[in-house]
Amino acid sequence: MKRLKLSLAIMAAALLISGLSGEVYGFHSGGVANCDGCHSMHAPKTGGSHLLVGSDFSSTCLNCHAHADTVPSSFHVMTYPVPAAGVAPAEMTPGGDFAWLSKSYTYTVTGTTTTELGQTHGHNVIATDFGMLQDSDFPTSPGGTFPTSSLACTSCHDPHGKYRRIGGDTTYTIATTGAPIIGSGSYNNSAVPTPTQAVGSYRLLAGTGYSQNNGALAINYPGAPIASVPSTYNQSEVANQVQVAYGFAATGNGVTTWG
């Protein structure tokens, strides 16, 4: 009987992962991921309403997206543990490798010694489990009011994957409800959704109406951008170029509204 119950549990889990479609997708699949990938009922690192498996939002993300790689690998965006002095981080995603934030350098030019702090090397997301803290130079975002003490992966990426590009719409409408997400919309080989389907927004980026931390930090995004990248994006460009193709849409989701 115990063996039968275990078999049924495994079968149920497999059906949930495949979405009852017979096709197994990746963890995010363009939309919301499995709950227990980020939350734990019995062994969370944070209390309250989040029950996260990491000490904060970004640490939770990096539980999967950081790895001790020596060569670029898949969806990893941080080499961790941080490589020793003289050794470069391995990842080469379009967003770089967050390990650079933990590597400071001191050098001398024409007799003047300068220290280049790691915090100047990229987005200073707060991920205490991985040694990443607030940028000490900027209490708020440059030119804005967003507190840098709250900057996290989830400040820009929707962890619950609600933003989607509706299929069959020539204006490339991004919505938070409607047709179900069938897969990622980030890659050059992503599925083309039919009018009754949708794909996730590029890199799960949030759009109009998004707010971080259950509405506590509203962010006035103009809309998730329309874009795609080669599926082999994390690689050296010595032989192959990795170019993110940003589009322009009538709904204002083009790259110009972001930069």
C-alpha cells in the first residue's frame, strides 16, 4: 500500500509539472514556477507572509541562479562561491555575472593608487545569503526615489509570471490575465502562440501596474519590453555573437520606453 501511495504521488507530481499536456517544461516556463521552489511551509528562512527559502528575495532567486561554474552554464547569473583573486567569474549572460559585485580591485596609475569597489560593477541587488549588500554611494536610484535598500531581482522580474504576450495580436499586447502561458517568450526558438495562447514576457520582466512586495513598492513601468535572445545566450562571444533583439510595438512596449 505504501508503494502504491508513493507511485501515485510521483505520478501526480509529474502531471503537475507537465501541465497535464504531456510536455515537461522548465522551472519557470515563461510563467509562475513551482511554489516549493521559492517557498517552504516547514523550513523557511523568512517568516511572515513570504516563507521564502532564502533570507530575502534575491537570495531566493540565486538559490538556483548561482552556481560554482568554471565555464558559462545555462541560466546561472552568478558564480558562487565568488572566485579567488585573479580568477574571473564564469558566467557570460547578457546581464553579466553578479559575482563581479563582490570583486574589488586596487591598482596604481602614474603613482596614484585607486580602489575600484565591486559595487560599481553592476546592479546592487540585496542578496545577503550571497554577500551582496546595498550600494553605499546611492541611498536611492540615480535620478529617482526607489530605495536601493529594497533593490532585488523581483524589482524588475515578476516572480509569479503573470505578464504575458497574447498570441495572434499584431500589436504584441502584454497582459496579466487572459490566454494561458504555454512557454517562455524569451528566445529565438520560443513557441509562437495562437490567439488562444500566450507566452511569458521577456525574462519574466514586469510591466504596467507591477508592484514589489505585495504593493509596498509600486514601480511605474511603462510595459514589459518585446524582445528575444538566442537560447544559447550564456556563452563566450569569441566565436558566436549573442544579441538581444528588442522590438517596437504599438502598445509602447519597445526598448525606447525602458531606456
